[in-house]
Amino acid sequence: MTELPPAVQQVFDATNRGDSEAFLDAFTEDGQVDDWGRTFTGRAEIAGWNDRENIGVQAHFEVREARTTGDTTTVTLQVSGNGFNGPGTFEFVLRDDHVARMRIR
């Protein structure tokens, strides 16, 4: 398994700790979350998504596999909490050591 880039690790660690500020700080100012085709852009929209569907529902991520190609890291994980529960795949595109795009599929 590939070691996760620091910004990607920060997303998972912050979520698991329930630390919304650290979660948001992992993203670029114009960062995006694409949650199965629903796109949230910028800190305010990502914060709303986070409150409704991530830390706000006590999501917990357990990484199963990861691979990085260029500036893209794809992570397979197990999600648990009070929202979605089950396997998932997250794709991260990084820019300037921050997450520019997090795509959930």
C-alpha cells in the first residue's frame, strides 16, 4: 500500500477525530468535494457538506488500500458512523500540498 500524502492523511485523521477545522484546512481555498456527482466548492460549501455528511454524522474511515499516480491518490476504505456505512473509493487530486478535489465514488 502506498503511504498517503500528508493532506490526504489529514482528511482521514481529522474526520476520525471529529476535527472540522483540520478537515477544512486540508483543502485548497477553491477545493472541491464531489460526492457521487454532487459538487461542493470552496470552504463554506465543503463545511456544509462536512456538517451534514461527514463529521456531522460521526463518519469514521479505515483505509484498506491506496495508490498514487502523479498528483492523484486513490484510496479504498471502509466507512462507518451514523450516515453511510460500507466500502468506498475516494480519489484525491492535490495542488500545493493540499486537496484540490476529493471525489467520492
